[in-house]
Amino acid sequence: MKKSVLFALFAVTGLFAQNNPNPGYWQQHVDYKMNVSMDVKTFRYTGNQELVYTNNSPDTLRRVFYHLYNNAFQPGSEMDARLQTIADPDSRMVKSFKKGEETIKESRISTLKPDEIGFLKINNFKQDGQETKTIVSGTVLEVTLATPLLPGKSTTFTLDFDGQVPLQVRRSGRNSEEGVALSMTQWYPKMAEYDFEGWHADPYIGREFHGVWGDFDVKITIDKDYTIGGTGYLQNKNEIGKGYEDEGVTVKYPKKTKTLTWHFTAPMVHDFAWGADNNYIHDKLIGPNGVELHFFYKDNPKYNENWKKMQPKTAELLAFYNENIGPYPYKQYSVVQGGDGGMEYAMCTLITGNRSYGSLVGVTAHEFAHSWFQHILASNESKHEWMDEGFTSFISDLAMETILPNDKKEKETSPWAGAYSNYFYMVSTGNEQPLTTHADRYSQNMLYGISAYSKGTIFLSQLIDVIGQENVMKTIKRYYHDFKFTHPTPNDIIRTAEKVSGAELDWYLTDWCQTTNTIDYSIKDLAENNNNTTVTLERIGLMPMPLDIIVVYEDGTQESFYVPLNLMHYVKDNPFSKLKRTVLPEWDWAHQTYQFTINKPKSAIKVVMIDPMELMADVNKENNFFVKQ
């Protein structure tokens, strides 16, 4: 083997090498090979799959599970049942009509006809050439192994599949409202994840995903007039031609051919998605570090200009995330018009494209950030959805403030003001559920959305109030460095913050994520004594926090006081470097009140304010102030 080839192999191995961030950590590995043929008239597709599965666990496996997501789009499925029973069903999946004075919401899945449903049927399943026993239960395939799979060993599964793309578009589907023919997500038989908690063979009810790291080799045969954009590197541009003319390719296929086969490879990913249409414009831009940024969108004169303007902003986003999280490890990313909103996948996203310029950049900023916080840091977003959606929202809000500063609302005091507003609303309903709730188990979609996105965002923005902004940004970078290409858990992010800052933070993870305890501090009293003023603070909510306090005096001067929390064993650096600061004794959580002294008479004090940066999610800010009357 030539030295250059050896070097390339070592370089790839090093780039995607599995980290071992914790002693004893392990994760499974898959290698997929798939050949798929799509009929664009019937929306039916057939294929075969060869999957090499490596058992890196310490356990002997006697069965495995696959996800068959498309089966959710059938009348009577769990997804259908959920739409009919949840108080606030997804508006994209129901149709409303009046029945007398009552508004009826009907599941769109419930009325799908046989040629409109989604399905994924499995045939000829074998393990190393041996027949196996399989059972299909809704969206899950259970396989009893012909031969138990020992720790450290690999086995090869082969199967044939027959699928139909559903008419109902929910992430995946056909003929979207914007006219995109095929949104091919959750489309193939996908191995379920097995980790230290066991199998994660969750039914597909409508929420998030969890996948096994591996390499994909996928060939898709489709009508020659269709262009495909999605996961992976296209291996045969010369055979495809369409959309790659700028690279000087020479089309080799005969003019009379009816179909083309697109060949993609994707190293070290945990999903594979694509969109296809016969009216896509395909643009390409070289971004930072030589990353190819691809854009696939419908030719629509009303929105084409927005798509063109958005492309250099995507390169700016890549630079921002590289700097503030860590280097993007792949050499390609595609923004593909499709789906029913915005949804992240490996090396690509599918988004709806008929948007204003600001909205188009905003949704791209969010979905692109998912590449770091879900498709490189692959937390189990079914169980810890806030680690994905919340962290993604935190960093994409920062990114938008940087690349589109004029779009920031004037009244917002921080990039995350909307997240706080949503969280306070959820608390006011009295229906909040803890962040440990499984993504499918929230009683309302509203509660899921605010918990995952807004409360997850506040986990990091509020942490600035606890350990300081510099430490939070360092935490994000170290978390990415230590846990990329693994499946980090909530403990991993909080332990990273502890290592970076030196603070003890178990209490923060416990109260914010595992309970619905709220934060509420008040200024209870100011009392003058011998020309000094005693300030009495009260902790009303159950969740403790360290406190920053600003005092404004009648002469216009200001002073800061810091009340450490005894649970932290830590003093935060002064966030108000231009102000005199007094670090007070710790406040023990069990004591509901706390007193400190200001060495001035009460008459000299104009304002006393708790949480001047407004990053603490205090549910009643009206009692955070003393203002001299």
C-alpha cells in the first residue's frame, strides 16, 4: 500500500476516532451498505441492506432491534392515537372542522388510504447467512439472533425492504406543501441503540431519535430528472452531472437512460437522510476549512433571492460554530428544502424554504448548530431532548446576534429573552414537568417545546450567572472536545463545567433538570441601624442560587455584593469589573432568610437590585427590587 494512502487512512481514523471520555465507556458500531430504487410515480421504493454490527458492550446479545419509522404513518398507529388524544396535537398533522359549536381536530393519519400511508416491510432477514426469527410491533422490528453475539465480536445482518413514502409530511413524506417531491428521512431499517442502559427501541410517536455511530455506503437509483441532496459525499459526480457542472464533470450516461444511481458515503454518522426533486436549484459555496456548503431549493422566483443571500451567512455560521464550539469535522454540509419545518440530520438539514430572508437564516442557524449538538455530540434526545434542542438554541441565538445584529429586537436584554419568557409562561400554567420526562411522555406539546428548547437554553444561559460567561464558553468547547462522536449524558456536561470552573454543580443539575423547583428570591426588608443599613433577603422558591446584587446610591455611585451558595464551594469572578465588589459569607440553603450590611444609611440608598444581568430565571422579578420612594 502506498504511503499516501496509509497517511489518508490514519488521518481519517484520527478524525473520527471514538473518544473514551469516562473510564469504562463503550459504544456500539454499525457499517451500513444499502442499495435503493425509488419509483417517483408510486412513491414506492425497494432496497437491500447489509449491516455489520460490532458489539463493543460487555454483554452477550441474543436479540437486536430495528426502527421501522415509516410504519407510524398508518391509521391506528401509536402516532395516530397520540394525535387523537393529546390536548394540543401538532397542527401540521391534524385538520380542523366545525361540528355545531365545537371545533373538531382530526388526525390526518387516520384518513390515509392504502396508497397514501407510509410503510416499511422487511423480508429475507439473515444473520451471517442464517435465517432468523423476526417480529414486527408497529415501528419496531425485534430479531432473535440465530447465534448469540459475544462481547467484542461482529456479525453481519442482511435484509430486503419494501417501503412507501407517506402522503402526510412529518419530517419525512412526499409532495410537501411547498411542492418538494421527496423528503426521505427515517426511511430505512435503522438499528436501535444499545448502551449502558440497555436497548432504546422506542416506538416512533412523533418525537426525537437516538442512533448508533457508523459508516454508511448508500446507492440510490431514481428518475434521471431528479436531483438529490443530503447526507454524505457523492462518489460519482461524473455519472450524475446535474448540479455539478461547475466542477467540470463530464456526463457519461446515455441520453435515453431513464434512471441514475447516486452513490454516497458518510463516515462516522448515526443517520442518513436525503431530499429529492425534479426542480431543485443546486448551489455550492466553499466555507471555512474548505467545507463544501451545498444548497438545494425549489426554483421559485419569490424566494430564490433569499436563498442566494442566505448562503454566505451559512459560511459565517460555520465560522462562528467552529470558533465557539469546535471544528466541524466533515467536509460537506447541505441545506435542503423539504420536510415540514426544520429538522437536523447527519451532514445536512431539511427545512421549509418559502420564508423571509431573516427566517431562512434563522432556521438554518438553528439546524446547522444541531450538527454539533446532536450529530457530533449524540446525546439520547429521546431522554435528554433539552441537551440537544436547548444547547442548539443557546448557541444559535448567540450566532444570530452576531451575523444578523439588526434583527435583534430592541427590547430584548439578552439573546435568550424569548426563552425566559416562554419558561415563565410554562411555570404560570402549573403544568410543568421535569426535564427528565421522556420526549414522548409530556402531557402537552407546548410543555415539551418549552422544556426542550427554552428551559434547555436557560440551563446554559443561567449557568453564566452561576460560574461566569467565560467559564460557560470554555465548558462548551471542552465538552465538545471530550465527548464528540460519543453519546454524552447530563452528568457529562455538568462535570465538564465543574472541571472548567472549579465549582460544585450537582445541585444545579438536580434542581433545574430533575425537579420543577423554581427560583424566587426577594428583598424582604431594609432597616437602618447606627448609620448602617441591614438588607434582609428571602429565598421563597425551592431552588437555590448564588446572588449578584447591585446597590445604587443617591450620589450616583454603584456597588456590587456577591452572596455565594454554600453548595457550590466557589466564588465567581466579578462580572462587574468597574464596580467595587464585596464577597459576603455563604448562604446556606436551609436558611430561608439572609442578612448583610451596607455601610451607609438607608437615606443614601436609591436602589437595591437582585440579579442585575437578568440571567437568573427568577419567577417573580417584582420582589427583586428595592426602589426608594
